[in-house]
Amino acid sequence: MAATALTDAERWPSLTEDGRAMLDRLRAHPSAPLYNHACGDRLTSQSVADLKSYQDTLRAGQHGWTSTQEPPWVADLVDRVYRTVPRYRGHTRPERFTDVPLTDRIDLLSRAFECVPDDADLSDLIVYRTSGSRGPAATVPMSPGFNALDLPVIEHVLAKHGVAVSGGEDRVSLVNVYAQPVAYQFASVSGYLGGAGIVKLNLDPSGWRVPGDCVSFLDSCEPEVYTGNPISLAALAELPLRHNPKAVISGAMSLSDTLRRRLEKRFACPVVDLYGITEVGLIAWRDHDVHRILPRRLYVEILDENGRCCEPGVAGEVTVTCGENPLLPLLRYRTGDHAALDWRYGPVLVGLDGRAPVRFRRTNGSWVNSIEITHVLSPLGLVAWQLHQGADGALTLSVHETGAPGPDVIARALTTLMGDVPLKLTLDNLARATKPQRYTSDV
């Protein structure tokens, strides 16, 4: 990343003078976090207009599919993919959609370029690497417009809870919080939200100059919405903040009812639980005991372990088809998450088993969450691993044998984070499991 850096004009093509003033305010704030990254939305005026019109699609609320019939746009998407995507080109297009081969993250590991259409516009290409919280990390090519698609979707869901994001160049609309030893921290503005400020920061003390800066900075921002995972939001709730947001959004991990109620009481606002994956964006939002599938150009199947469609109410793997990312149209993409599909005023996921947070105990008694362990092990180039902590605190780490470095390298990386915890490390063939469960703990 040191070889190339965008200018501010490239990061924010539609930046106005007032938007620049907001950016300067966030960057120069006396209590600002120790920024270690720079990131803009890269949205042109046309991209913003396209995102605004996408709200009409969401408001229409039409999924266009049933438990027995794919939406009409699927056939055109399959035709386009088989005509333009290298991975499919040259193969005979199946007559039935259910005969289209399944895909998963393995296909996006080392040869993601084969999934990019030949006619895709690469002039504004973004390449994102997922955290790999379940299974191998994926390489995801996308456009700035698709990257920002979550914003109108979030607005749509918040409206269901009676919340409107005002935006505008005089306010901070979104603050994304993390709570881990190392995380990207940056200030940005959103063209879609009218130049409103957006901040990503780390609640860990290592991300700030002096104690107290975090609370001072957040209260001065007065964000409309906080976003984060359950672990970081739980840490946010412990801070003596004076300002309450309009809403709190949780994602990336399963949110327990207990924590949701605690957050609602602490911040006196709705707490929204979203489910999605980087590859296709947001998929569903939790409504009481189910997750309502969003009315996007998105088709969801539930498949059994043999790849057959499950009957309504029968749990299986959540599998999605989506053509909204122009650089990565996906056909029958297995997410690794499990749920049943039912119909309650539209399609819903029942019993969604997503990426639940797992905490591990260090030798000094402090806790580490699974995302932090992922950040330590991912740079080693591991394809997959399974980590378990027994009731006695001892760790058992099983690493997929292909391409793995020496055991000493792996052990040193893990114990640097965890301390001198008893560790048993083995190299195995984890491909035997359909989707290895990365993290488990008896503690």
C-alpha cells in the first residue's frame, strides 16, 4: 500500500467546499484518533444519482421470487455471466437455474480475476480482502458505487424503525467503531449523504493520544448512527458518552438479545441487527425472531449438504445470486451461513446461524476476540484453520496443511497475542469439512 496513494481529489471526486471543511475539521480535531489510513468514497455525481434512484427499488419492496420460482431477472444474469465471465465462458449454459454450478470463497481466493466480466469497467476498480471470519478470506473486486450501496440499504432499514439519516455537510452521520489492538482509523465524507462526515475508529487505548480523547472526540462529533460488531458496541456502551445517536447498527457477528436490549437502554434508540457478506452486500435485517430479506436484486436459496434446495422451513446453507456488483456477478454463491427460508409478508431467514463472536482468554486473564486472532494468523498465508480453547485454557490449533509455514512460525504469531498459553498445533487436511468452523471455546 506504500507504493500508491490517491489524492483527496481522487478519493472524493464530488467533494464540495463545505465537505472539505468537514474533512478538515475531523482530521484536525484536537482529540482526534491516531489516524493511520485514508479512504474516500470515490463517488462521482453520477454515482450519487444512481444510488439515490436505488431507493426507489427498495421502496417498491418487490422481491420478484417465491419458494418455487426464481425472479425473472435471473435468466438474463445467467446469460450474461456465461457470455462474459471467463470462469463460465466456453461452458454450456444449463437450461435450469438449479443446474448452474455452485460457487464459494475458494473460487475467490487466488483466481478472483476469472470471475470478473470481460466487459467490466476497471478504471475505478476496488479490490477488497475479507476478514475471513468463517473459512478462507476472499478477494472481492468491486466498484465504488457497489461499495456504497450499503448506505441506501441502511437508510431503508432505519426507516422501518422510524429513523431518518439527515446527512449534510454540517454533521457527522456515521461512526464505525472497533475495539481491538490494531484497526484502521480514518476520517471521510460521503457524497451520497450530502458531504456528511464518516469516521472509522478504534476504541482501544492504543488508538488515541491520551485517555479521555475518545469520549471527547465522539461527543463532539455527535454522530447520527454508530455501527460496529457486538464486541465493539459492547465496549462503546461502557464509555461515559453524553450524546445518544438516532440508531445503533450491529453487523459482522451474531447479536444476542441480551446485548441488544442493553444497547437500546444505554443509547435510548433502536438497535438494528444486519446480516450480509462483503461479496454481495447486505442481505437481511432482523425483525424479532426472523431476518427479513431485503428487496434488492438478490435471490436466496437454502441448500442441503448435497447442494439440493431445501423445502421451506428446513435449515440449510444460505446461497445467494446477485448481479449488482458489476465486477463480480455471483451465481449460486455459498455463504457458509445456515438458516431456513420461510414466507412472512415476504421471504425471511429463520434460525440464522451466522458468524458468532468467540472470545479467548489470555494467560493474564484478559480476553481476545476471534477477529484479533484472524488479523494475527491471516498474514501467514493460511488457507484455513480451526482454533479451540479447552476449559483449562489450553489452545488446540489445527491448520490446513497446504501452503502453511513451519509450526514454529504459526505458534510464535499466536502466542505473541495470547501469551504463554499451552498450545497444541497440528497440520491437517481441513478440506474434509464443507466449511471448517474457525473458532470454538469451552471457556
